[in-house]
Amino acid sequence: MMDTLFKILKDLMPLQIAALIVIVVYFLKVFKDISTVFVNLAKQQAEYMKQRVDSVGKTAGIFERTVTHQERDLKRL
């Protein structure tokens, strides 16, 4: 009886190893997909922040020019 059980387990062992390899490969793929999503999200966030900084810089330039023009107008008066 035990010999038969060991024979069955011996025959099944390669299937278990193959299944384990498939599971590991699947989890690696899932991990890669998740990390790709996070990397893309981080890139989008960085691009958004860059656009915000550029926008603030342009706005500051406009205010600076406005103040400069107003100071010139005040000096003329």
C-alpha cells in the first residue's frame, strides 16, 4: 500500500513542480504589471507637477510685468 502511495506521489511530483513554476511565473507577471501601472502613474504625476510649476512660473512672469508697467506708469504721473 505504501509503495503504491509513494509511486503515485513520485509520479505526481513533476506535475507539482511544473504547477509551482507556472504559479511563480504568473505572480511575477502580475507583479510586473502592477509595477508598470505604478511607474506610469508616477510619470503622469511628475508631468502634472511639471505643468503646474510651468504654469506658476508663467503667472509669476505676468504679475512681474504688470507690476513693472504699473511702476513705470506711476513714475510718469
